[in-house]
Amino acid sequence: MNDILSAVLLVSGLGVALGLALAIASRIFAVPVDEKAESIADILPGANCGFCGFSGCSDYAAALSSGKTDKTNLCNPGGNDVAAAIADILGVQSENIIPTTAFVHCNGNRTNAKTKMLYSGVKSCQMANQLFGGNKECEYGCLGLGDCVAACQYDAIRIVDGIARIDPLLCRSCKACIATCPKGLISLVPLGVRKAVVLCMNHEKGGIAKKQCNAACIGCMRCEKVCEAGAVKVNGYVAYVDTDKCTGCGKCHEVCPVGCIEIVTPGVMAVK
């Protein structure tokens, strides 16, 4: 009996000693809690998209709290409400976010784009792209297998007639679709502002591009020559529009012989 009691007392004593040691260690090695950073992190949407330029929402919150950055308007998914809430916590003037939406620069749908082979592998643009650039003659066009759809947390993307299309009223500009597109076809454009956009990224010479897709840019440079704002440039046989310079006049659209330049006002109904 004495042996059993001794064993119980020994184990109990060890438990108490270890408990005290852990309590002391937790105090010595405790990491200070940044309550301000935690408050900001709670406000952020938790998308961890990296749009702000930091590794995630918690990293952005820590940077704001520590003074590493004073930009309260870097969270596009959160919008102006989040920017205002952050400014309130920091006690600074709120900065407005310039609204944008993701846009797919391709019109190579099932009618326009030529098919070079049947693809029956994994339903993934990333995987299909590794097989001779995909199943379309145009190796620059949208493959329409939905990697961007899967990446979007806001249900803003659909595959329509074989290519991705983005609803600007649902898009939060988190850039997840931009990061996942193996063709680099998606960019951010101003929301609710009339701008020219090019629905092609084919870098082949005009004759070859036209054989691959009926909607392909042929690099004729008519759009560049007619643009008085200097917003349109042809580089690598395909036109690009600098939305910062574009005035939305529509002249480039009017002269485009293949109709690959459109004048759009994304999400105009969302603008108050």
C-alpha cells in the first residue's frame, strides 16, 4: 500500500511541477498580441488574394498596425467600406478605392476559334495547356476548362460558349483568376467607366492569326493610328489599350476590320 501511495504522490508531484514549469514558460515565451492588427484582420474579407501586395490579410493588417504601410485602400475585395473601417481604427483619413473588375481578353468561342484536336484529359486549363498549348489552333486563347471558375471565391465567372466570362457586379478584383489563367488572358479594367478593350491576345502575324480564329487581331495598326489619346499600341502583332489613357471615344472600335476591339462600360449598373 505504501508503494502505491508513494507512486501516486510522485506522479502528482511531477504533474504539479510540470504544470508550474509550463505556466512559467508560457509567460516567458509569450508572443505579444497586437490587438490593433487583430481588429483590422477581423475587418478584412479573408480572401488572402495578395491584391494588397502583402502575403495575406493578416500580413496586411500587421503592416498597417506597425506603420509599415499607411495605405488603407489596398484591399479591393473589401471595397470602400473596409477601407473606411480600417481608417477608423487607425485614426486616419479614409482613402477611396478605385473600383475595377477582371476582364477576359478573348473572343475565341466555339464559333470563332478553330480546333486542332479533341481533348479528353483532366478538365483543367493548366493541364490542357501542357499538351501542345491546348486543343485550339490559337495557342493564346481561352481554353474554357474552368480553372478561373474554380479559383473565384465570389461565383463571378462562367464558361459561356467555350470561353470564360466575368460578371463585373460579382467580381471583387481579388486577382485569383488572373493568377490561375495559364494564358495570361485576364486583367483588371475600370468598373463603370467607358473604355476600349481588345478581345484577343494572339501574337501571330495577321494571316496566321486569322486562320486560327475569326476574331483574332491582325496587327494592322489602324487602331493605333486613329487613337488621339495615344492609348492604343500594337506590340507583337496584337493591340493593347492603356485604360489610364483611353477616353472611350470608340474610334479604335470603328476602324478595327475584324471587330476585336469593343467599347465597354463594365458593371455600369453598380455605379451610383
